[in-house]
Amino acid sequence: MEAIDFDTLVVEVLSRLPAKSICQFKYVRKALCAELSTNQFAILHCVCLIKAKNRKLISLNDMSIDVDNVICGKIEFGSTKSISFPIETPPLSLRFLSSLDGLLLVYCIRKLILWNPTTNWYTVLSDDYPEDVFDHEYDTGAIYYDQSNDLKVLHIKHVEFMNSTKFGSTSYAWSVGTLSAYTVYFIVTQSWWVIGKTFIVAFDVLSETFKLINFPLSKDLIPSQGHLITLNRKIHMFVVSEPEELIVELFKLKGEVWHKVLSFQNSQTVSFQSRQHRPHIMEYNTWILMSEWGHVVTVRLTDEELHYVKHVDTFNGVNGALFVETIISPFS
């Protein structure tokens, strides 16, 4: 049997192993540790895992931070495990703002942190919030690669950014960012307490500029909530509206125009107090949608709808996010 050379071992074999196995292999020999610790290998390993569609769902709960396996858009029964945040804090004091290549952008009590939940490596990006200002709890942001392929973090501060734009009122709520191709999308809703006019703000990561995109038109132009996801790396949005009865539709963005791809018939509103589901994910053929305000809607999927929606690869929510277990460092 022909021996495998070192480069083939690294590129063809080790790059396809789980992240935790890579960390264990670093203790085998110094040369292997050096190779597996390079940024080039971390990127190669991440690309292989993304192609394999091995996703995890991280969820914030009252007493724990839980991670579940996600297979074809469904949570794998019995796969739940609890992990610890590197800074001691109640789980629900955290907010997930973005996820990319195994890294999570997290707001944690006046700190903005870039965290790899697999390796538990983290770096504090910002900790200069004034103690007497609370608007920073509504900050948002995103992780992305610029045109030079450098890892960057977009941090939209509620106090500084909002007061210098047309969305300068504290009555505007910004969603977390969702990256698709070279654009990060945010849903901006007018009014915290009553759902008002809704906008889509798009941030081009190559030119690093913002622009507005129209929100999908719902039936009778009624106020609606949006929930951004990507399916097969294409940006989609669940739109939830309640004129006389609950309406849930799924739209796909083509260019700057939203096209309806699904209209769900089996949906219902669930009170926040009685919610026993993971946030924003499928479970038992049901998709759970939760807004920033705790408004929860469950959508029971038909086989045809499930076949379309199961290809979810990105979701970023305040209380949960999909991610890939990688060895990408937050320090680079």
C-alpha cells in the first residue's frame, strides 16, 4: 500500500475532520501542530465543513447555552449539549449579532465580543460603552470579508449611527445582520411597541456603503414583521402579518425585488411565556419564528415546503444562530 505524503494527509484527510479532532491532532507532533495552526489550514478546513453542510444551532436559554446538531434543517433529537461562555454572565444577557465561519459576534454587558464557541477563543472588540447610556443594548452589526479578503466587523452603534441618519429616532428597531454573497441585510422597523413601517437596509461589503431595498409588499399593505435567513446561500425572508388572520409567506430576493416562493397555510401565534421551542429553527416539521420583541409564530410545514426550507444554511437571531464548528481564530 502506497504511503500518504504529509501534504496529502493535511489537505485530503485532516481538513475534513471535525474541529475538535483537529485540536487533538495538534498534540501528536510539532510539525503537525505548526501546519494545523496556520490561517491557511483553518480556512481550508472551514470550506470543507461548509460544503458538508454540518451545521450547529446555538441557543440562549434561562440557565444554559445549548448547542444542537442540525441535519437537513432539523434539530437532531438527543444531540443537545451545554457550553460555557468565556466570560461569566447569565446566558440571556448575551445577544448574538452575527455569525460567519464559526465565529459569533456577541454583545455582552457593555462589551462587543468576537467568539469561537468551538474552541472558546474570544477577543473583546469594544468595551468603551458609557455606564449611563443604555441604547447600546440595541446595537447591531455583522462579520464579513472585504474585497481584500480581510475579516472585518461592522458595528452599528445605536447612539452614534442612528442619530446621524434618517433612522435617528429610538423608535426604530434594527435586526441583527444576515450576510448573503457580498451584502449584509438588516430589517429596520419603525416603533418598538407597535409594528410600523419596515425597511430593508443593505450593506455592500465590497464598497462598504449602505442602500435601501423595499420591504416585500404584503396583502392589503398591512404592517408586517420580517425574519431573514439564507437558503442555499440566497437571501430569503419570512414575512408575518396579522390583518384578521395570521399570514406567513416566504420571499426570495432577486436583484432588488422580492418574489414570493411559498405561502404557508398552517401557522399559529404562540405566547412567549409558553414557548418551549428553540428560536428560529425547524423542529418536528415546524419552523419557529421569534421577533426581537418575543412575538412567536410556529409554521407547520408540508412535505413540499419542508423540502424547500430544509436547505437553510444561515440564520442569525438575538437568541440563537446557526454556525459551523471551525478552528477559525477571532484574533486574526
